[in-house]
Amino acid sequence: MTDDADTENAGARAAPVPRHVAIIMDGNGRWAEKRGQARHAGHRAGVNSVRSTIEVCIEHGVEVLTIFAFSSENWRRPKTEINLLMELFLTALQREVRRLQSNDIRLRVIGDIAAFPEKLQKRIRASEEATAGNRRMLLQVAANYGGRWDITQAARSLAAAAARGELDPADIDEAMLANATLLAGQPDPDLFIRTGGDQRISNFLLWHCAYTELYFTPVLWPDFDAAEMKRALLSFGGRQRRFGRTGAQVELED
Ligand code: FPP
């Protein structure tokens, strides 16, 4: 936790830190428009927030950080904005991979990247390969990702296994379906953050956010700095997660 939280918790149980944080980075366009700049300037400024958020996460021992960079619905945006976003992803990957390496961070992109320009797909694969051995944190970038799409492709792969006779449909349970999603083997997000003022999940990690703590802030993504990220972690640390139990049971058992 932050220094402040450490002081507050001196002598008490340490505030829990989320193992997995998921973020919808919203508000880039409005940030730029407020300054009379093109929306793209907001996306570019947003890269700095990605950097500072990663730093806070590794400092606090977060194991997985999943950020929503491009949703399957973002294709509805003007073509020029989409093209500039693709350019930005490409240059950010080129520039940041060295920093990921020196911080022992593994990069993974989840989503249907086949729809992206070939050059970007290649860069994504190369960056994933270059960082594959890193262990300190997993940075998971959701790109052309949709929660319903993920559940659908999981269902399709189980149905295909059943059709091949490798699986009895009666044996399909929640764990099996979870293992067929793109987040197989990872802890579910403990903390979900959305910046930019809207309070919705927008088809992000639908299956995985069943018990996730939600944190909404009006702060626009380019203004979401290290202090804001620490504020979100502090809010998480103060929550009681009951997973269906009573508050009294949680007090006794945890
Ligand atoms: C939402 O803001 C943001 C996006 C669709 C793109 C997010 C991309 C970045 C922060 C770039 C860096 C990412 C990586 C992985 C290097 P919005 O455009 O919807 O803002 P608005 O709601 O104000 O219009």
C-alpha cells in the first residue's frame, strides 16, 4: 500500500493489495477537446498514464494488470482516429518494450488481433516473445477484445471438443468454461477501475468480473497519475469482500 496506508495500518493487518487490476482507460478524447486539441493528443497523453500506473502496480506487488486499449466496438469510430490509434500502439510497443524488459514485465495481448494491420500484429507477437520470460508482472493489453466475444469463443471451443467426443457436455462446469477463456489460469480481477466518469463495464471482462470490486472516478485517463492509482488501491484496501458470506463470517475467517 501507499506510505500513508502503511502508517494507518501500523500494528494492524496490512491492507490487501489486488492480485489483478483491470482498467478501462476512458476520457482521452475529452481531455484533448478541453484543451482545443485533436482527440489523438489525448490518446498520446494517455500513454504516460499507462506508464505511471504500471510503476505503481509493480511497486505494490500487483501480479496482473489488464488494460482495455481497444474494444471490439471501437471500430465504429472515425477511420482517421482508428488509424492514428493503430500508429500509436505500434510506436508505443516499439518504444516501451525495453522498459518492460528492464522491469521484468511480461506483455500479453488478448483479443482478436487478426483484424489489425499486419505490421502491428507482427510487432505484438515480437513484443510478446521478447518479454515471455519476464516474471514480475503480467501486463495484459486487451485489443479488439470484448467480454461476450471471449465467452463465445470459450463456448465454441468446448462445443468443438464435445463434438470430437473428447468431452461430455454434462461435465462442463464453471471452472472448465473459465479455462477456455483468454484469462485461463489467472486470478480474476480483484479491482476494476474505470476513469472518465461513466459507470459501466462496457463489455470488458464480463465472465471474470463476477466478484470484482468496482472503482469509478471522474478523472480523465491522461490525468490519472500515480497519486490517483494509489487512491484506487487505498479504496480497494478498505473494502470488505464477502463472496456471499456475512460480514461477521469474514471477520472471523480472514
Ligand atoms: C478511451 O478514451 C481510450 C481509448 C479508446 C484508447 C486508449 C489508448 C491509450 C491510452 C493509448 C495507450 C495504450 C497502449 C496499450 C500503449 P476515449 O477516446 O473514449 O475518450 P472520451 O470518452 O473522452 O471520448
